[in-house]
Amino acid sequence: MDKPTADQKRMKLRYAGACRLCGTVLEAGAEAIYERATKTVRCLECLASTPAQEPEPVTPVAPVDAGAPGGSARREFERRQAKRTARIREKHPKLGGFILAVSDDPQTTTAWNTGALGEERLGNRLNQLSSDSMRVLHDRRIPGTKANIDHIAVTPSGIFVIDAKRYVGKRPTLQIEGGLFRPRVEKLLVGPRDQTKLVDGVQKQVDLVKGILDDAEVPVVGVLCFIESDWPLIGGAFTIRGVEVLWPKRLYPRLTADGPHRDAVADQHRRLAACFPSA
């Protein structure tokens, strides 16, 4: 090797020294190689006889695929819509276009579009809020099932498993039955309908995430986030069987708050992404 490396500098010595390899005395003013890392010098003869050291290869860390908010729901809506369109056009070659123009998709199809819109709106805002200390995952497939987790937020204060629901104009409320002489039963009502099954679904997702992390010190919080619902001006949010029920603006400060688990965010985010692939 006849050229110094990036951490070496060829220069005239201001002070006398000795080559760290051969011990040759180098007078002040002599040309030599100054090594910044060790703050030592080498004579030019040793520089020429020292073989080049190849830098150790650095294995790049693949970026985490955060997923697309509402991706699987959007694809299912489009699949059902396309199937209906093809069926009607095949059955009514001449009037198919007219029938499609004056009729609506069935509720079983539009429900997927409604769900996709809710996930997309919430997920896009979560992406805007994300940072090194608050990382998100969207539309994660639960292996071995057809189910998915809408959003996972990994934050310094814990993990939030978020199920986005879009019930336009309807108010979520907590109904409590029983108590003194009968077992206490908590129900989630959305408008007049009992939707407690939504709470059951989030609880199962929380248990799955807890099983992956296997860390009792990191809290895992289940969240039902209702979008475009009829929330009161004061109050409104509540917790049912450990699942928080709230709206987006009430959720965001929880995710961006500081906490004791900041250093674990990146590792937890990567582990959860690997265990729950993008749907």
C-alpha cells in the first residue's frame, strides 16, 4: 500500500516521534503518516510495506414494511364490486350498464368500503405522527387466520392495538347491567345496537401481541377508535373490559406521550412486523 487510508494523514511532523511499527526515530519536520484513531505516527517505509486492510462488510438492515392502511379491506371491496359488475353484465348484456348505474352495491359490499375508509383516514394520520419514538404498523395479518389487526402503534409508553371503526353519526356508549344482586355485565352499544363483539375481537388481538412480546413490563392497550361518530361535547370516552373506546383526537396524545420504554421502540416494532406480516 502506498497511499494512506481515510483515517490517516501524510504530513510533516511538528515534533519528533517514533514509528509505531518499526521504532525508527522521526525528527521534527520529517514526512510521516499521522493516524488519527491511535494518535500515533508511522514512517513512509512502513506505510509502503503494510498491506491494505479491507473494511468489514456492513450488512444493511432492511426497512420495516409498515403496511398500507385499509389495504386488505379496500381490496375485498373492489373484488366484490367487480364480481357483482361482471355478474350483472353477463346476465343482462344490453341493460347491464343501466342496472349498475341506477342500483347500489349491497350492504355486504359497501361495509368493506366503509371499513377501508376508516382505516385509511386513521392510518394516514398515524403515519404523519410517526417518528423514531412512535412507530406504526398497518393492516397486519394474523397468521393461521383470515383476520387482521388494523393498526399497531409502538410508543415509549407501551403498545397500542387499534381497531378502527367508522359508524357515521352513531354514538358509542357503555351500558352496565346487574351489579348488587346480579353479575355485573358491561356492553358496548353503538347507537341502539349491541356491538360488544367488537370488544371481544380487540381483546383477542391484545393477547396475541402480549404473547409475542412476552414482556410484562410493557403495557399492551386495546383501543376501539370510532371515526365520524356522534361524540358528546364533554366526556364520551370510556373503558370496557380493559379496552379503551374513544375517537382519533383523543387517541393521538396518548400515542405521542413520552414514557419509560423509548429505547425498546425500534426492536419491538421490528419484532411485531415480523410476527404479523403485512396483509
